[in-house]
Amino acid sequence: MTTATLERIPAAAEPTGGPAVRSLSLEFSSASEVHAGLEKAVAEMIEVAAKDAECGIRVTRLHPGSYTVALDASVPFGETYESFAA
């Protein structure tokens, strides 16, 4: 079972022309779900990043099963970096 917490307004309540999603917080209950879940989140961030072409994407592992996928100005556009929280 995957539990994903998105830091955004649900689509039905999202105002037209409102701010795009800049980060996603993800929680996975099994290792087998991590790869597919992160791929989906990165694909969503690619769509957002392509609109501005100003930054890349950083995937951060916070602890086992917990990740953030976010637009990051320190990552060059068109690239995705991985990191571990300290």
C-alpha cells in the first residue's frame, strides 16, 4: 500500500492559473512500491519544470520509505539529482 501526501490544492478546488505544485511528499510502506511511486512523482515534476525551464528536480530520501520530489533552483534544468537528508 502506498500513501502519498501531496503538497497542493486538489484539482477540483485549484484556482485557474494558480501556483503549480513545487514539491511532493511521498511515503511508501514497502520497498517494492518506491520505484514506481518515485517515477510517477518525477514525471509530474517534469511537466511543471518544463513550463518555466528554470530549474531541475531533486529527489530526497528523508528516511526509509519517505521521500520528497521537488523543483530545485540549484539543479540545472533538464536534470534530476538524488540526495539523502542528513
